[in-house]
Amino acid sequence: MVNHSDDSKLQNCRLTFDKSLMVRSQHSGQVVYTFTRDILPDEELIGNYGPNIGEEVKKLSTNLGFVDENKKEIDQFLQLNIYNMQTVVSILNSIV
């Protein structure tokens, strides 16, 4: 999981979108992560999601129906348990 920062000094990876990449499954995307330096054990991954990230975060935080509208997709993602997200599941269940 890559966190966002506008501060280029904190960033250690670059995120780019490549539409030419073949999507291999419904769970894969077309984002390419390029690391700009070696990553130390337990170091947080920090990149920049792009110029509109503030607007996207604002949309998500003000759209209280987002979880309800996307519950099926959220549940499918959480079942993958990619990041051992049991805590997130508990939080989402308390919201819904």
C-alpha cells in the first residue's frame, strides 16, 4: 500500500497509469509503481497520487453513501486480505 504526499523529499516511489497494460484479472489494475530508491525494511511507501487527490479525498469524505454504494466491491477486496486488513473490516462494518 502506497501512501500519498505532495512533498517530493518524502516520496520513495512514483505511480503512473499505463492503459496499454493488459488487465489479467478483475483485481488487477494498470498502475505502475516505480521505486526511486532502495526501500528499507518497515519503511512506509510514499508516492504522489496526482494533482486531484485532494478533490478525490473530499468526495469520499463527503459522500456518506460511498460504502453502501460500493459494499460488494469493498467486501471482495477485503476478502483478498492482501494487507491483513481485519481492523479495516471491523471499522467498515461499524460504519455500515
